[in-house]
Amino acid sequence: MKSHYKEQNIVETLEQNYMPYAMSVIVSRAIPEIDGFKPSHRKLLYTMYKMGLLTGNRTKSANIVGQTMKLNPHGDMAIYETMVRLTRGNGALLHPYIDSKGNFGKQYSKDMKFAAPRYTEAKLDRICEELFRDLDKNTVEFVDNYDGTMKEPVLLPTTFPNILVNPNQGIAVGMASNICSFNLQEVCEATIEYIQNEDADIGKYLKAPDFPTGGQIIYNEKEMAEIYKTGRGSFKLRASYRYDKENSCIEIYEIPYTTTTEAIIDAVIELVKSGKIKDIMDVRDETDLDGLKITMDIKKSTDPDSLMNKLYKLTPLEDSFNCNFNILINGRPKVMGIKAILNEWVSFRMECIKRQLLFDMEKKSEKLHLLLGLSKILLDIDKAVKIIRETEQESEVVPNLMKGFDIDQVQAEFIAEIKLRNLNKEYILNRVSEVDSLKREIADLKETHSSEAKIKKIITKQLKEVAKKYGQPRCTKIVPDDEIKEITQESLVEDYNLKLFLTEQSYLKKIPLTSLRSNPEHKLKEDDKILQEIETHNKADLLLFSNKHTVYKLKIHELNDCKASSLGEYLPNLLGLEGDEKIIYLVATDDYSGYILFSFQNGKMAKIDLSSYATKTNRKKLANAYSDLSPLVNIMHITADLDLVAFSSINKVLVFNSSAVNSKSTRDCQGVQVLKSKKGSIMTAVKPLSQVRLNDPDYYRTQNIPAVGCYLKSEDEEEKQLKLDIDV
């Protein structure tokens, strides 16, 4: 049986079939060029420009799509989908090219479909003035469209590096392009600096990418420098959120450019269903006309920041943008860093301006030529009239004028077309007076055209104008990567409410509230007693102050749960305390807010910011936790100022407010004098006024410290035997 198959050389087949197709996709479809556009974008915008939509009213999108098909034969829906992404309504671009009306969907949602083109309207946005600046002055090359019926520009003479201002993605055959967007003002400033100094540090001016969806960019200087240098690399984007404490919910209002609301919600729901996240009660999309919003109802006991850290790790709320700055340069794809892109754009823009200058020179030279011919008839207007009048055949008028005044055909044609009413001395003098100014203008244009420095000044001026006119604040917040709290095993720890009990004999009990309710009876060693009791939760930090001017730091979840019937953790073993060292005070905190009040026998009090004990590293022990210049009388953690009562060894009493003591960040600060010493007295105790029964507290009160205080009244004598709350 005769075979119907024909053997072909694989190399020849690829060269004849695959390569032409591949190059067609690369050059004519998928990869953007130095003006920042793919052919489909350029054809659409140019069509709208020719339709007068830069200054006119909006027109139906269907009309625009139909007109664009004269340049783009790929079908109406393909054209409309391209148009949608370029609109202000879709929100995919930092600086949209199309001012839209109607439903164009949203970039951040795959379910929010755009309306049909017959229902929407559009025109060019104002920034397009910069895309088409001087297009009619031969600034760029024009070529035939696909069927040769009209001309279209090869590139648009954009006055700013548009290639860096709006995100652009394309997938070709065997290659791709993925260009992130940057803030317009920063791009202009960086370009100006590059024009002035090619060795400039672009990173100082072009801070980081910027996206229309906002969010946060996790900035790593080394990674960003590599992207700027090579055009390849990746960085992380995060969603932005706020916590509504009153309604116990988290509202996500900005998301990474690379994801959608549906992808986020689906991922969160899956985590809840699988039991990996137990703190979320409900998740819903509340996006409306005011903008994007994903709401998650959470348990009241949930730490929103900790929960979001988990979600960043496990959902598209944190995503990566992979850069591939692949751009067509003279029909060849090339991956470039930022400086290389700016260099290509500056070269392109210089060529545009040179072409514009040549165009202006030619037009002015043509006008000058005509006026020079006109000036020749100024000396004898009557002669010109006579020549025209006495010429019998119309075809001889121009030759006779050429012969009579020694001018060329172009000049003669111009003179012959002058209206009879303008054949007066005044008209001709007014026109001829332009000759000198035209000569100067042409000379200036020639000088500028031949001067690279002057052309760069023009570019710089235009960039400054663009930045001033269209610049806007960054949408994406820059967050240094060292400020980002990475998810750890700790963040996966279950949180719950509990109580801590410190005993005199250095035992520490951690008891969940549920356990404490069922069995509240404490087991203690003989002669032991509870010194301090605090209520907190499992994810808080614990500060343990010792009598050796040291503070130990623990994560409460690191402690074992126990029951009231157990003795608890023995602190000397747990912390490695010295022989005579003991813990005298506990502070549990989430955010290190408030103050620690240290009261000393010498009558001084130090008010130390609790934040002074917060450390970025996981240090377990901090020396010099408080001053050692005088014996300690009392430690007290306060979150707001309150009234205090100080007692002296000679029965003096002083009532004052803690606001009189200025806060300090230095941990071992000596503090300020509160109770003045008299007759060698010392301060023996300090308590909150709410815990002391005084019949007339104002009698002992002072507004200014230090003070000696007042002797204890007889009716308050029952307080005379006051002792320290803690044994120090």
C-alpha cells in the first residue's frame, strides 16, 4: 500500500513553519516595545486618536472596536478585551490610557465581568496627550496597515518612559515578558538623573515598583538592586488590612496585583474547612462602589496580626511578582535592567525630537522660501499686476512671473494664488517682516538639532512637566523586609485565657481559666503563699523581675499548663537563678505598653517605659533591669497614670499622681525624688490609693514633688502597720 506520508527534514520543517510563526508572535503580538506598547495596544489607541477622542466626547466602545479593526484584524472581542485592560474603570494600570464609562470589570476580580461594548463608552485619557505629542510632525515612522489601505505609527512618541510606568505582561513562543509598574513621578525623576549622570544610583530615585491595587511591597535592597541591574528577579507583595475591634473582624482593602479576591477567599475557606485555621468564623466579599473589601469575622480572643501572618504564609494575601524585563528593541527581544531601558528610551526619544526639529525646519524653510519670493514683488507690485493682466493664457502666468522677478516655480505659484485684495503694500510688508524671525528660528532649530545637550534639555523639561501634571502619590507602600514578622512555629500556638500565680518560695503556676473554674483550690508548700496573681493569655510575653536587678523573658506558651492542685514550675530550675536570687514581680504583656514604677528606700521613683524591655532578638535575660543604688521598696506595672500613696519610716504619708514622675527609656535610671528624707527616714512602702483606706486623702496630697508628706492622722492609724506587698 502506498504511503500518504512524506518524509521531511526536521530542521527544514522548523525553519519553514515554526520559526516564522514564533517570530510573528514575538514581534507582532506578545512582547512590548520601547514605547511601552504591544501592537494591539498601539493600534487601538491610535485609532481612538484619529477618531478625535483625545479632546472629544466619549463614544460607544463598539464604535471604537469597529474602527480599530481597520488596523487590527484579530477580531472584535480580542480588541475589546485589550481595550478593557487599558481603561480607568478596570483599574489594571497606574495611569489608564482610556477614560471609561460603564462596567469594565475589575482587574482584581475574575468574577466581575465587563459589560458588552454596546453598553460602555470611552475616550482617551488626558495622559495620552503625552503619547501622541507632535505625532503629526513626523516624530516616528509610519507603515502600511495589514491591507495597505492606511498608515499607522510603528511606535508612539511618548514623552516619558511609559514602558516602566504601567505593568505589561506577554507570553510568546519560547519566551515571555513581565514588566512591573513604577510610580510616574519617580520614573521621571530617575530618568532626569540618568540623563544628567549615567553613573547615577537609580535606586535613590526609583524607590521600588508601584501597583494600582496598592498593598505592600516587601523591600529587600539586594534583591531590588539585582532586578534593576539585570531585569530579572522577584519580590513579594502583601495585602493591606485593618482590624475592626468593635465588630471583631479583619478588613482587607488592598491586595497584591498578582491575585484576585476570589483566589484569596477560596484559599481562606479551604484553610477553615481543613481545620488549619480555627479563628475565622466567616469570610465574605464586601467589595462595592467604595472599593475592594474582603471581610473576615474572627473570634474576639484572636490576635489579628498573628492570624494575618498565618494567612500571608498560606494564601495569596502574600504573593510574588517575577520580573522579566524583555523588550523589543529594533525588532529584537532583549532582557534589560533599568539603566539599559532608560538608555534605549532616551535614544528613542532623542530621535523623535530630532525628527520633529527637522520637520519644523522644513516647514519654516518652505515658508521662508515663499516669503523671499514675495519680497521680490514688493519693489514693484504694479509690475506683478501688469504681468498677470497682460498674460493671455492662464498656464503662462507662473512662467511669466518667474521670468519677470527671477523666482522659482514654487514662489511664483504662491504669488499667483494671492487674492487680489491682498496685492497691497501693507499686506506684503507684513508678510515679508517675518523673514528675519524665520531665519533666526531656523538657525536655532539647526543648532538644537546638532546639539545632543540641547535635545536632552528638551527631554528633561518635558519630563518635569509630565511629573508635575500627572504625578501622584505611591499606591503601594514600601515595607523593609527586616520589619516583616515571618511566620514561626510560635504563631501556630493555640491561644487561650489563663492566670499566672507567683509564690513566695519561687513557684510559678500557669493555669487555664477553664481549669481554674473547675478546681480553684491551690496546693502550696508549707509556709508558702501567693505573692502575685495576673490574668493574661497564652501568646503574651512574660517578664520576671528578680531581686538581683535582672529581668527574665519568657513566652507564656513555653510554660506548661498545670492545675491549681499542682505546685507549678520551680523558677530557680527553670530560669537558672543564682543561689540567693528570687523572682519578685511578674508582668505579662502583648505590646509592651505602659510603664514600670520602681520605688526605692532613698525616696526616689523611676518610671520606665515597658517598651524598654522589648528586644528584637530572643534574649532571655536582661541585666541592669532597674537601678541598684538603693534598696527596692516596690515594683508596679501601670498602663495609665494613677494616684499613689508613699509611706516613710517616720510615719509620714504622701499622696501624689504618677504623672508627676517623667518616664524614661533607660532601664537602670535612678528616677526622681518623690519623698524627701527627714531625720534619716526612708521610704517603706508605695501603694495605689485605691488599695489604701484614708479618710481624707487630699490632706496628704501634693501637686509638686519631692515633698516630705504629712504625719499619719490618728483616724488612719489602722494603716500604720502597712507592710510591703512583696518581700524584696
